[in-house]
Amino acid sequence: WLIFGGGALVLFLLILGFGAFYLGTHPQSHGATIDPENVETNEAFERENLGLTQVDDDRYIVNIVASTFNYDLGDDEEGNAVSHIEIPKGSTVLFQAVTTDVIHGLNIAGTNVNMMVEPGYISSLEVELNQTGEFTLVCNEYCGVGHHMMFATVEVV
Ligand code: CUA
């Protein structure tokens, strides 16, 4: 039984290692990489491109820079940090997120938007938002003493 248990462990580690190192599998990143200390070198994460952008009638992009302990969604016209975005019901939204420091867990509670944001990778997820209401964008990966302060609101109207 010990041999069976040990063999199963080795098999699982081999499968995990094959996926991670040979196939380059990473949660939600599709292999897209970025320098965590210079995220603005990628056009999507330039300061003026953060937050909600409409790209077509019913298509939007939301670019987010996560850091301890904040979700940066850019600034509004008055220069204040955006902490609330409104998206019309039925829209297709591409969420793209990076982190400048540690791992964060980007989750819009009550929706299926839930992805790890890891240093060095661009996490992306496209969803159709079909349920109206106000949802809270939270961090669900403990990232330090201010972990609970990482939030914003996403309203589907
Ligand atoms: Cu960021 Cu927890």
C-alpha cells in the first residue's frame, strides 16, 4: 500500500510538472507574460487605459493593476481613483489583470469572474454579464495586512 501511495504521489507530481514546465500552463494567463515592475510598458496597462473601456456596441474591456492593497481602475475625469464601474447587462467583458507585487485573487463575488493574478503574467477572462446588480470585486488570496481593503464595485445595469 505504501508503494501504491508513493507511486500515486510521484505520478501526480509528474503530471503537474509536465503541465507547468512543459506545457507552460498557468491559471488564466494563456502564457502572456509581463514585467511586474514595469506593467505600463504593456499598452493595456498604461495609466490612461486602466478601468472600463467600450470597444464595440456590447463589448468592453476592463484593465486592472493589482497591488498591495489596491485594485487600480484608473482615474475619473476629476482625477479621482475609480472604485466603481457600471456595465450594461448582456455585455461581453474582457477582464485583464496584472500585479506589481505579490499574488492576488481577483474575484467578482456572485459571478464566475475568479482568477489568480500572479507576478509576471497577464491574467485574462472574457465573460458575458447577464445578471443585473451590484457586485463586489474582492481579493480572495491573502496578500498581507491590508488584504481586506482590496475591493471595488462592479454594477451591471
Ligand atoms: Cu490582494 Cu488579498
